[in-house]
Amino acid sequence: MSLLIKNGTVVTAIDEYEGDILVEGEKIAAIGKDLKVEADKVIDAKGMYVMPGGVDQHVHFSFEFNGTKVRGFETSNAAAVGGTTTVIEFVNQVKGKGLIDSIDDYRKENADGIAMVDYSFHGVITDPRPSVFDEIERLPEAGYPTVKLFMAYKGMFFHADDDVIANAMKKAKDVGVTIMVHAENADLIDLLQKECIEKGNVEPYYHAVSRPPMVEVEATERAINIAKLMDAPLYVVHVTTKGAVDAIIRAQNEGLPIYGETCTHYLLLDKSNLAKENFEGAKYVCSPALREKEDRDYLWNSIKNGWLNAVSSDHCGFDWKHQKHMGENDFRNIPNGAPGLENRFGLLWTYGVEEGKITKQQFVDLVSTTPAKNNGLGDCKGHIGVGYDADIVLYDPNQGSTISNETSLQGVDYNSFEGMEQKGKVDKVLLRGQLIVDDGKYIGEKGQGKFIKGKPFGLCYEGQNK
Ligand code: URP
Ligand code: ZN
Ligand code: ZN
């Protein structure tokens, strides 16, 4: 089956040109101006931007918090209509089980045959036995070249102490596995949370009060110091505040392979959302907490200047009704996390490109190209080039919409960005050559997504000795 996409404006992380794209089977076979080829099907992309499908390197389809679970891969068509064709999911190791077995089993049960976009995985060490560290050297072969450790969440089974991070880095660096951290000081959060509760400050807003920027900055600096000590690369997920970005910049200026991402909600929302009445503030309980306007501005500068290299959704679809039920008398019991997979692409385009904060090339780089490279997918995902997977978005810049949960496919009972305007529309999406979104509607099939093995020595290792 061949497909010709004609007359579009192709935008990649490095350029922009008028051109045609020939897709043969699952791959991009040729690119050129006025390609004179026969194809089984032709799509006229006149007036559209033709971009690589988004790669969302930070999603949670399996996260559990105090017994409540998020929506899973059965809602991954939300990614597709939002312009994202690859998601990378964090899988918590099951206590008593190996890391690889935990991901393999999760994958077979919850993703294979269900996912509607392509998918890959990060492991999360929760049971740091010596045999688990030994497993790290086998992660690349299994196709899972990234591991996350939670410095936050004291008392939760997935919390990791500093020695666990150090030991993981020691094993990971020789085999090109990238260690990622959720950087927040768990002890200080615990202390500040208890102080809030003792004073009767139980509402969602106190989630932010008990997680001030300082707890993130301290943990980020500590993680960087551990990486220095272990002579290993590090990736810091969901960076939200100036101090943490500055720590990453300082490390980079020292020549250290330390990188980080931020997320859509940290660029667009702030602490005031947590103060919404009628318990609506609970919808914005995510960790790290939402910050101030100044932090938002600094984050926009950080993605513009390359201090942070990706924008993820940290999609985590807990229902508000559960957040309400569980956390009404104590904000600590509100499941942490917010949905956002469907809107990442459109929001970054609208408030980034359309408002002149980032260029179109930077947009593609942040939503697609660099996340693919970070996770060892850079040879097949995240770029419009011959030989790459034909994961392609046709974006119509002349249309627009207002975000409404009523039309969302995320399957959650609220949308964090409800009522916000989006400029442009994800009109068509191809997943490895198959049309899965047409005129903004999902037309693919359950199970059409495929597991893509990540390769070791992702972007964090570039310039490092292999
Ligand atoms: O609040 C958040 N971010 N929930 C998802 C889990 C995590 O910490 O990434
Ligand atoms: Zn996290
Ligand atoms: Zn997360």
C-alpha cells in the first residue's frame, strides 16, 4: 500500500519546506517537490503543516495511588486525535517480581492488542534488591532502556532513597540505560504536610504549600550530585521551577550530561488553580505542584533556550470524583496527577508557536524529535525523513477549537485545560502509514499500536564514551 501526501508544508526540527511525501507500507519512502510517482492513495495537504507524530515520553496509563487507578491504554486514541503517535509509559516494578518481568507482564495484559498508538516503556524500580540492579544490564535487550526513580512520595512503595539512585546509575551507565528522577525532597514534604494538617489546612491548595519550589530544587541538586559522584548521565522529569532549571544549566555548563523536561500544565497553569472553589482545586493536584507565573515564564524561556529539551504531558487520568471522595478532609489523600495527553500538541502550538514564544522547528523538536532521541527511538520516530516510520500529522493552522471534556477521548471526568482556546487542528494522523485520524476524528482500531523497543545510549549519552 502506498500513499502520497502532496502540497503540504513539511516542518521538522531543523527545517521547513514545501514538498510531497511518499509512504510505502509503514515507512517514508521518498520526499521531494512535485514527486512524480504513482500511489494507491493521494492526500492533498495544501494549507497544512506536515509534521512528525508527537512522542509523549511521560504518560501514566497504569499509575495507582491509594488504591485508585488511572485510565489505561483503552483511552490511547486520545493521544492520536491530539497528534501524538508514540507514548512512553512508566511501569512500576511489582514487589517480589523482576523489573523486566513486571514490564513484560504489564505490557501483555494492558497494552498489547489494546493500544491505539505506538508505545514504549520506562521501568520504575520499587523493590531494590541486588538482583534488580543486576537486571539493569539486560534492559537494553528487552527494549526498555530507561529507568525512573521517585525521590518523592515518602512511605509509598515506589519511593526510592539516594543509595538506590546511585546503585542504579552505577549499573546503568555501562549499558547505556538512562536514569530518570522525579526530584522532590520526600522528607521535607512529609514534614510540611503534617504541619499543614495540624493547623487544619486540609484543602487542595495546601498541596502546593507543602511542596514549595525549594523541595524540588534541593532534590534536583542532590540528584545531579549523585550523578556526578557516579559519573553517570541523568534525566530530570517534570521540572517546574527556576531553581531546578538553574541547577540543570549549571551542570550542563560544567559539561555534564544532565537533561530535563517540563510539562504542558507547568507552562500554562499555576498555583491559583489549586484554590478553585467547590473542591475543583483537586483537579490540579499533581506533583511537583503547580507554581507561580514567574516560574511559567522561566519555563517558556527554558524550552526556547534548550535548557529543557522536551515537553511532556505527564498524563495521569484519575477521576475528579475519586479525588474528591478520597481527599475531601485531607489533601494528602488526593490521587496525584492530571490528564493532558490529548491537548499537549495543540496547546504547545497555540501558546508557544502562535504566541511567538517558540519557533515551529522548536515545537517539533520539543514534542517529537528530542523525546524520541531521549528514549532510544530516534532512528525510527520523531522525524520526517526517508526510512523513518510514517507517523505523520497534518495540522491545519486555520482552524481552531475550545477544549471541552465533553468531546475528549481521555475518559476522565474532567479536563485540566477546560475552556482554553486552541489554534489549529490536528486534521489527519498516520500511524506507520495507516490513517488513524481523519478530519479530527479517530478512525483507527484498537490494538493498532505496536510496542517499539527503545535502544540504549539515548540522547543523554551523546558525546559520552560508549
Ligand atoms: O502528580 C503526578 N505527576 N502524578 C503522576 C506520577 C508522577 O509523579 O509522575
Ligand atoms: Zn513524577
Ligand atoms: Zn509522571
